[in-house]
Amino acid sequence: MVLEYEVEEREIVRRGSEGDTKEAFDFSSKVTFYKKNAKETQSLLSQVSSSQITPSQDCKEIVESQCKYSLESDSDSENASISPGKYDISSYSFQLDPGQSKKQNIKRTYFACQKNPEQLKTSNLNEHITSILEVLEKNSHSQGEKWRAFAYGKAIRVLKNAKFKVNSVEDAKKLHGIGLKIQEKIQEILETGQLRRVQLESSDERTVTFNLFSQVFGAGPATVTKWYSQGFRTLEDLKQKAKLTYQQEIGLAYYEELQQKIPREEVTQIGKIVSDTAIAIVPGLKVVVCGSYRRGRQECGDVDILMTHKKTNCLTDLLPRIIQELEKVHFLTDHLTKIENTDKYMGVCQRAPGMPHRRIDIKLFPRHEWACALLYFTGSGHFNRSIRLWARKLSMSLSEHALVRRYSETEKGEPVPVKSEQEIFQVLGLKYQAPEQRDI
DNA sequence: GGGCAAATACTG
DNA sequence: CAGTAT
DNA sequence: GCCC
């Protein structure tokens, strides 16, 4: 009884934090609430769009206070950028209908989830199934079957987050995101411990080759298909015979190194190198390492660095200058985008000679886009999908640049000025989640 | 059947 | 423009 | 592939 109760709560939490369409329960109940309280929300929105928060004020405030390198967390500056008197987050945090105990439970669980994301994560009771589905997901992905892979991914998350071990198809049916086809697969896994299709594919030349090739940076489904049809089967084939773009050459040259995860400590060091270099060139720059690093991961796939400055608009060549300097000290070894005239750089770096090469992105945003950029590039991907879906249901649209109201399918309104991540959550009527809590 | 997020930048 | 990446 |  208790178990089942908890299961249901977890289920709800998961859906809510994932933002799947069908989190019907979580999300739509919130939508309902939103409509009920449309008036409050309107007033909040007008408050936000009023002069109380403006980009210029934002610039002034942040630049004057703490334009300093912040790796571990910029929560200090985030907090500092909120004036307590103007916004009382607690008064506007999303409250579910108090009259309905069930909904209250959702809310409570929601909080629990936010406090304990690790707990939810560490106990995958369905490893025996998910490990196999993960193969299917990867295979689908490298064949370019985007949405099929998407569905597998969703099923995997559902299974991982389930509070019970799936011992029968009936168990699996309860989980949202598991349809007929995956049910069949689960049945076979439960009966035989494996999946014939996976066995087949793992020794299938086409599948193996697609997986191999699709991990080359710059090669997507179309390119991989072409290479395969041209008869290439190994990385050596590609190096010797394939016609490669410059990006693919780099991707191939560092194929193994770029596969490796980056220890958190190294990301910290890389961040420091970039930050020190950048700030030496442009004092007052704000530099934050985002991505999985900011979410607290111990291992990262790449390094994602965001910068902003109050004078961004007058310093269009800012990023190129920083790039050139980083190149000069042999930190950046290869460029994946052109370095002139850019505010979004992609490249390859090496912390020190002999160390593995790493993928690095450095992006410069104008001050007024800082909050959205931070949110976006901190992710996770799932979290982003979730919050955007939510935004859409509130007739808003969230991008790396801005949070805007949409009046219709095509008509978009003015951006809602937001100067911190907290404000984005606030405007969307969501409880703030720290970066670590977005690692979902 | 259509949606599954959304928007931008770069390459060739 | 298609393809790729973020 | 799943869901509506």
C-alpha cells in the first residue's frame, strides 16, 4: 500500500520534472491552476515587464557588483541579482490546489525530488532491461531515427526511475512511455535475458559501422549513410578515402580522445585558464562554466563556457581576441568554427601537453540574455525540453535568448525581461531548481 | 496522423 | 539549401 | 516508438 503510494508519487515527480507531454497529471494540473490564477500571473508579468527590471539596470548591477570568475556556482550572483523587496518568491511559488490532498502530495514529492535527485538516480531496479534498451536507442540514433531513439530514451528513463522492479509485462504497462513494441521487447528480455534483435544488430556490419561513424564530430545520419554506401567500414577508410569536411577531419583526428569523459577537476582547470585569459583581456567579464559541470557532474562530455559583459554590444571582436590569445598559449589546438566575427565558438583544447584533447564551446551573450543563456546551456537536455514545454503551455516561448509571450502560433510578443534564472522559474510559476537539480 | 523544444550558426 | 551542431 |  505504502509502496504503491510512493510509486505513484515518484511517477508524478518524474513526469513533472521531465516534462513529457503526457505528464498530463503534473503539468496539466498546473496549467489548470495557472488559468485559475491568471490574474495573479498577469500582474506578475506586468510587474516584470515594467521598469523595475530592465536590461540596463541589470548590466549595471551585475557588472558593478561581482564580475568575477565563478566556477563552482554562480548562485551567489544569482541571488544577489534579486531584490527581495520586489519579488517575494515564496508568495508566488507554484502552489497546487490546497483543497485537494492528492495534488498536495504531488507538490511535496516535487520538493523531495528536488532535494534528493541523487536518490532517485542511484537505484535503477531495471538495469537488466534498460541496458538493453540503451543499445536500441544508440542504434536508432546513429541510423538517424531520431524519434524512435527519443521514444527509447523516454522508456529508459521511466524504467530507471520506477520504484519497483519490472517482473512482468503487466508491470511495464503501468509505466507511461512503454507501448506495445517495447512491451514485447521487455517480455522477451524477461523470458530469455536478452533480445535477439540486439544480438543480431551487435554483429551486424551496417549497425556497427553506423555507430562507429556517427561518433565522428561533424558526421550525422546523412553523411554516415553516404560513407557506408561508398563502402567505407573503418576509421582508416575514412581517413584515407573519404572526402571530409574540415570539422570531420578534426573529429577523426581526435576520435578516441573526444570519446573520453573529462574529470570534473580538469574542467575546473580549463575553466580557470579560459577565465583568467579572458578577464586579463577584458576586465569586468563574467565567465561561467555551464553544461553538466554546472549541474555538478563528476565527469563531463565537454566544456561549455558562457561569458557576458555590460559592454557586449560595443565589443564585437571580444570573443575573437580571447580565442586568439588562447590559441597563442597553445590551449586551443583546433577550431571548429571560424574565429573572426563570432560570439559562439566551438573548438578543441588541451589543458597541457600530453593530455587528451577536449571539446570546448565558448559563447558570449549580451547582458539582457544572460539568464536565458545560462538556463539553456546548463541543461540538461531533458530539463530544457521540460521547461520549454511548460512555457509553451503558458503561451510563452523560451529560447537561449529570451522568454517571450506568444499571442498565437505565429505572433510573438515582447520578451519578458528576466535577469536571473530564478526569475525565469518565477515567471513560469515553477519552483526554482538549482543546477544540480536539473541533472535529470 | 501529427507532435515529440526551439532557435541560431556554420559548412560546403 | 541540406546537413550538423549546440 | 509512444501518445493523444
